Amino acid sequence: MSLTGRFLMPHPPLAVPEVGKGEEKKIQNTLDAYDAVAKKIAKKTPDTIILITPHGVMFEDSVSILYEDNLMGDLKKFGVPQVKMNLTIDKSLSEKIYELAQKEDLSVSLTTKLLLNDYNASPELDHGAMVPLYFINKFYSKYKIVHITYAALEDDELYKIGAAVNKAVEEMDINAVFIASGDLSHRLKADGPYGYNPYGEKFDIEFLRYLEKGDLNAVLGIDKETVYNAGECGRRSVVILLGTLEGMKFEGKLYSYEGTFGVGYGVMEFIVIKDVSDTDISLENTVEADPYVRLARESLTYYLETGKMLKAFPEYVTQEMKNLKRGVFVSLKKFGDLRGCIGTIFPVTESVSEEIIRNAIEAGIYDPRFNEVTKDELKDTDFSVDVLTEPEVCKKEDLNPKEYGVIVRNLGRTGLLLPDLEGVDTVDEQLSIALRKGGINQKEDYIIQRFEVIRHKES
């Protein structure tokens, strides 16, 4: 038996009436959605609830499955020690998940009280688990629990851990439901817990829309800058949940979304439309990088690992990349901030592919504005590749900083600026920066050329 239900549930302690003391009524839609989901779970009468939380004891390099006979917790940190729970852990299912994860060489640990003693911690129910379970317990409480705390691992590993969870449930043939506990952006309002950031609303809108559509590729492809600036805690829980849906076509049913207190609370059910395990709907087949940025990333990665430049083109490199000769810029951004950018106005190699391989290394190692990129940084770094068209001589009035890049020349001095750069909104700003980069005085005579770029970015 596969999982019989999958849900995203937020965990604001204020939603619990004993904590909220009336304030919880300001998120009534969320409360109603909690009850709707809880009633649905009660009808399924699960033997076990598997819950992923961001607020248990978290290891840096391993997803943690608590492994004791019982698990207790209360909300005394939020002023109501009388709200408490004592749940039985499903040790057999916990062991099975761990066993299957180990076979796949995934970073998962069975976490005992003895192990946590070394970290001056103890196994307990955190509020990320207790808040969703508080509402479920109103309607159903005859279940055991598998308590999992995620770690800051790569998406593909979290996804595979989710697949291992579903496989364990199938092999043990038990009735289980899965809850991804997590809030969305914490930066929706200036008076919210982390202040306001426009990326907060952007993340919540995109994340929920893609989940409703069942678009795995789009969910995992939300750019790192948006994710980082959103200040969320639910994305990784959901990535593990999505892994439990490997080989299945699904859609998300959104019960409610509210941002009343500056934090996004989304309640969603994930509904399996069709088992399509024979048609390659999986992480490996949906998340496929653009070949230009894939080559840039692999070039720098290979160099950092071996100290050598790629000699042979990988099989995904297209004929156009092999045959076309163009100038190429490779840019690196870490959490949205520039980390390196090197390029060639005119090609210095025999193909775009060679240009990318060369300039990716140059951007990561030899950009004089930055220290060398390290291998550990790569997971947090986004690559983009700009392929330049042939420059053409033009007049100032022919420029458009959003559409065209600009090259200025005078007596062997050259300055270049790529198009569509943040903060460069006028032709005068574009020319001023390009002249400064070329060491050319604005009062001197200079030649202006414009060019377009074909921009390739990681999803």
C-alpha cells in the first residue's frame, strides 16, 4: 500500500487557541483548513503519520529520524505547558526507511537519546510537529508517528529520501499519511518576524502555483535568489514530500493561504491523478539543465576537483555550441550577489563550447574582484551564460539598455556592459559605466557599438 494521503501544513503556535488567546481568529481560514485536513485524515484511519519538520534537532549533513519508544513534547516555550503530547514512535517503519536510505547511500540517521546526549539535546516533539498534530488529534489520535527533521541537503537527495519513505510504506504494506510541516515566507510584511522582502511574496505565489499544477520541474527550479530572500522553512519538507510522489502525476489542492502576520501559511493536499511510473516522471528526467549553463557548471566543477580543464565535450553539448564562434560571458551569483563574471567580446577559441569551458574557469578563479570560488560554494552558486551577437556600430539614440549591450572604444581602450542589468535603466547610465570600465573620459571621442545577448540561466 502506498501512502494514502500527503499534506502541507504550517505550524504557527499562535494557531493553537491556548497560545493565540483570540489572535488565532485572525487566521480563521487557516484554522478551517486545518480542520478540513484533519477530518480527511481521520477518515483514512492511518496506522502511522510520517511528519517532516524543520524544528526538530537538525544535523548539518544528515536527515534525522527520531528512534525511541515514545516521543513527548509541550508548548511551554509559548507559555502553555499544559498543551502536551505523548506519542508512540513507529520504530519498524523508521527502521525500514533508514534501511532503504542506506542502500541508496543517502544521508539519513536513526537518532537516539544516547546520540543526542553528545549534542546536549534530547528527543522531543517540537512545535513544527505539535501544531499540525494538535488539530489532527481533535478528530483522530489512534496513530503512531515517524518523526523526521530535514537537513540542508541538495534537492536531489531530499527527493530520493522521500522516494525511500514511500517505498518503505509500500514494502511494509501499512496505512500511512505524510505531513510536510512548514511555513512559507517569513518576510511578507515590515512588522513580520524578519521584516519585508519583495521576494517573499514572489516565492509564495510561485511555489503554491507550481504545486497546484503538479509541476515538479518548476517547483524545484525556483531560482536560489528568490528562495534565499524569502526566508521560508517549508520548502525542504515539501521536496521530501514530492519524492514520495515519484512516478506519479499529481496536483495540489490548496485549502487556504494567509499572510496575516507576515508569514505565509499554506494548507494543501497532494492528490495523485495517475500512476505513471512507466513514463519516466522523476527528478532525473524533469530537472534538466540548459546545456550552456550545464557545461559552465561542469567546467568549473571539474577544474576545482582536478586542477585541469575539460578536454572532451560532454554528450549533451549541441552541434550549434560546437560549430558557432561567438564571444561568451559566464556569470556566477551566490545568493543573488555577483560572485564572478568573465567574458570575451570576440571569440578567442574555435567554438562557443570552448569559450564556455574557458570563461567558466576564468569567472570562478581569476576575476580580480573576488576570491577564488571553492568547491563547497558551488551548491549555492547560480551560473548564467551570455552568448553575444556580432557587435554593430551605432549611435547613442540606437541604444536600449534593456535590449542591447554596449561597447565603447577609443585608441585601443575598450569598455563593455551587458544588457538588462539591475540598476542600469537609462542609456546615459549604461554609457557612463561602460566608459568608466574602459578608462575613457566622457568628453573624448569614442565609437559606440551595440550587441544583443542570448542569455542562458539555470532553472
